[in-house]
Amino acid sequence: GIQQTEGSRRAEAESLRSQLSAAKQAEAAAEAKAAEIVGSADAVASEHAAALEALRVQLEAARGAEERAVAKYRAELQNHSADTLELAKAKEAATSATADAQAAAARLGEQTTQPE
């Protein structure tokens, strides 16, 4: 009886050792899987961060291009306004010169038709 009890205790202890070993292996496998998942999540997060950074750079470039285009448009508009002003002044001067020439011609005409 005692040997049988001792034998069954050894068998039970061996069974417990084997269960503990299996549990440790399962825990190690679970930790490895968790590390793999965390690593994968980190990689995805890094990819997203890189994609966001690329988009931010593109947005900054687009804003810069927009600002340059607006500045160029404003400069062109100012140049056009200045040109328009110069054109108006030139037309005014031409009109004035034409009026002066007509007045001079009229005076000349009056002088040449007046009897001396």
C-alpha cells in the first residue's frame, strides 16, 4: 500500500511537472505572440506617422506655392494698375496735346484769315 501510494504521488508530481512545463511553454508562446503584435502595431504606427509627415510636407509645399501664386498675382495686379494709370495719363496728355494743337491751329487760322 505504501509503495503504491508513493508511486501514485510520484506519478501525480510528474503529471504536475509536465502540466507546469506545458503552462510555461504556453506562456512563452503567448508572450512571443504579444511581442509580435506590439511590434507589428509599432510598425503600422511608424508607417502612419511617416505617411502623416509626408502629407504635412506636401501641405506645406502646397501652401507655399499658393502664397507665391497669390503674391505674384498681387504684383501683376499692381503692375497692371500702374500700367493702367500710366496709360490714362498718356491718354490725358495726348488729349491735352491734341486740344492744344487744335487751339494753336485755330489761332493760326484766325491770324492768317485776319486782314492786316
